[in-house]
Amino acid sequence: MRLGYIVKSMLFAVVLGVFLAGSVSAFAGGVQFMGGYPKLDGKNVLMQWLPVPGASGYKVYRSEGRMKAKVIGEPKVSRFIDKGLPAGKTMSYYVSAVVGGKEAAKSAAWSITTAKVIKKVFIPLRTPRLAGLHLKQEPGDKYSVGIRWDNAAGTNFVGVNVYRSTVKGKDYALIGSSSSDMYHDTNVKPGMTYYYVATSVDSQFNETKYSNMLSVSIPSPAKVVAEQKKAEEEAEPTPMRPAKLLFTIPDKDDAGNKDANPYMAMDVAVDEAVGHIYVTSQMYGGVIVYDMNGKYQFGIRKDGVNGHEHFGTAMGVAVGRDGNIYVSDYSGPTISIFDFTGKPVGTIKVDDSKIHQYVKDDRTYARNHKISIAADGRIYITDPVINGIHVYDADNRHLYDWVGGKSEKEKKIYHDKLLINGPAYSAVLKNGDLAIVDSGMARVEVLDRNGDLKNYIGEYGDGVGKFYFPSGVAVDTKGDVFVGLGMSPNIQVFSPEGKFLYALCNETKNGPLPIPASNGIAIDSHDRLYVTEGLAGKVAVFQLQNETVNVTPSAK
């Protein structure tokens, strides 16, 4: 009887041991690191892993080169910091769980190399591109001209010089400089026409060639009075939805970390499933990742987490249905794909072999701007150079390109019969249609899955339902379309059919959102709005309120 009991006890112990070993080994070698970990933070390596059920503690091992791994810590929780590592060393880390007093198998190795002196990536000084002019009426029947540009950059870039002339194509005189992406010319006279160009300047006062030219005519005094009177007579209350500023990125704790600063932020995407905010930053040279409270987590460059291989011009970012991150590089035809931890998992090489049938310049290649991904996995990539959109299926296979003309005459040349001039940001609507910001036409175009135009949203001009410089576009859970204004401090909201619904105002309901300019925007399922602010080097996050108020705009 007792012998049977002993045999049963031994058998139970063996089965229990197999069960425990099996439950631990199910975690891919014992432990799975959380996304983005281990990661470098100066001279420290931060580690965080998924908790193992039943574990009473963990053992952290480290090896250098081919040396045998040694235990460097035995934390009780699923995180650990290895502090004060020397420069230029490669370390490999393993973690094991202790379950039932026994140590399970080590995790897979994760190697990190501490930096030596990182070579500075040199970016040549680039000529700015004037994106548009904004004529603004000031008090006292006066006007000012807002000039906005993009593409101004370079390793030693310090700002943009703005030139003006009253004669088209010559006699330009310097009127001012700016370190942001805009300049206001307040010294203009009624009845005059002004022509503007700009140059980029570096710290050695080197200057690029002139940009493209834009012009504007200042109304005469009689016309000013007539327009003002008409505006006062026609002014109607505008429905506006208040938005509370929750926080800005970076916060004060991350302000001193240059890798956490999204200077020249271009686009933003949100993955609520893993709690990540992704922001492309041209000066960082990739994507900066924050948690849902705006705290810096890690960076992603072309070679992965905290890598050193910069994107030439990090531009668009989108989250696929599998959680992968798609990043466009405006300096080249390749779309880079990473998993949510920042590990490179693939690329899309945008086919630019036929680009020269659209653009008569042998030096030109695909310039990928914004990426939008539909619920079925279809991928849309805007390209201002071919003046159209590259379309791929869920398996990253090229389907076709939609190409348009910049004028009615030019539109007839292309089989897609689109009238479009500089497609920039885009978003997929709830019904699968694609909304594209047309920066040249100052409107949003809605295309169906076949690339056929369905309707326009907005038009050129100042006021409700009109844009001077439309920038980002996003769609909320109800299907409403949010359009950011690149120069005006506000955001307007439309139905997918193009009907104006409301604009956004600040929390006190007495003015627009506190954003000087916007690039890419995003909105999550909790009605939190994310706005990138370009050269301001930040992202503003707002909580939309569940009300609308009527505001009568001033005529001035």
C-alpha cells in the first residue's frame, strides 16, 4: 500500500515538473522581452519583459563577446536596469524565470552595442519650396501676407531668408528671415502686387538658390471697405467644438533628451492596442515612439530600434492591420516596415520605372509622402512627383498608380482623368474611400477604390469650409473628416460628402486651437486629437468635448 503511494507521488511529481517546465518554456525560451526592450538609455540598458505566471523571481545574465554569461541581477519584478556600461562594447542579455524554486530555460539572446563616437549624418542644405501665400486682413483696413514653405533642411540649417520684389522674376530684396516654416510680411501697400522667393541658410551663411516664386495682390482701400461691409452683412454663427489640451510631446521630463524631441515632425499615427504614439521627425531621421501619455519610449531608424542609419527625409507613418509600422522616406522610393517593437521586417520598393512617362526628368524618382492603410490591408502612398497615388494590396504587391493632371488641359492626357496638384496627406474613410489633401488646389479629394473621383471637400479661400493651406487629414470613429490647416490655427470637420460640420476651438470657447501650424494629424477611438507642429518641434494632444457652441466670427 505504501509502495503504491510512493509510486503515485513520484509520478505526480514528474507530471507536475513536466507541466511547470512546459508552461515556462511556452514563453519562447522562458521569457519574452516587451516591445522596444532591451534598449539603450545613455550608458544604461533598460529591460522589461512579459511576466511569467507563477514566477517568484528572475535571473538576468550578461555576456561580453564570447565570454560566459554571468548573473548580474535577480529582480523580483519583470524589469531591470544594467547601469554604467562602457562605450563601444557589445553585450548579450538573457533572462530566466524562477518557478517553483527551479530556474527555467534562458530566453533568446538579445545583443546591444554601446555607441562609440557617432558620426554626424550630413544632410545637404536644401532649397525651400514655397507652399502658398495667405492674405490676412489686419485692423485699420490693412493687410499682411503670410508665406509658408516646406523642404527647408540641412545639417547646419539655421533658417530661411525671404525675398520680395514688385517686378516678376527679378530685383528681389531681402525682407526678413525665419527659423520656422513661415514668415509674415506686414509691410505691404494697398493696390500693389508682390512676388516672393526664399532661400535656405546655414550656420556659415551659405545660401541656396531661389525657391519657386509665388505672388499676391493687395486690395485697394475701396475694395477693403466693400469686402469688410459684405463680410459683416453675411457673417453667421459658426458651430465649433471645444477641445482641451491634454499634453504636448515632448514633456518637461523628456525636453533635455534630443532623441525624444520631434523637431520637424511631419506625421503621427496611433496604435491603441500596444499603447504607442508614432511620430516621424526629419531631424531625428526616423520615427520616435511615445506611450499614450506622451512619455518617450524609443526611436526607430532604418536599421531598427535606436539605430544609426537615418532616413533621408522621414515623412509618413501608418499602422497596418497586423500592427506593423510603415514609414515613408521622401528622399527615396522605399517604404520601410517594422514590427511594433521597432524590428525591421520588410520593405516596399515603390516601382518608379514608369515615372518618366509622367515626369520629364531623368533624375526624378518616386517621392513617397503619406501612407494610408485600409481595413482590408490595401496600402495607398501619395507621391507629389508623379502627382498621384501608388496602390498596393495587403501582401505589399503593386496594383496600379493613379495619376492626375494639374489643369483641365493636362487632365485629359491621363487615363485616370484626375485634376490634382500635389497630393500630400491622406486618410481612408469608413466606407473604404480615400481622402487626399490636394495642397495645390487647396481642397480634399475623395476617391473610391477604383481611383474615380466621388466628391471634393472644401475649396480655396478664407472662412468656413475653405482652406488656404490644408495639411493633415484624419477620420474619427463616426466617419467625420478632420482637415488640418497648415497655416491657419484651426481644424475644420466635414462629412465624407463634403458638408461642413464644425470647426475646433479652444477649451475656453473664445478662440481657435493653440497651434500655430499643423502637418500630419490623427484621431483615436477616444476622440483624442494628435497634431504635429513641424518646426515647433512638438505634438499637441487634445481631448475633444461632447458639445458644440455657436461663435459669430469677427469681420476683421
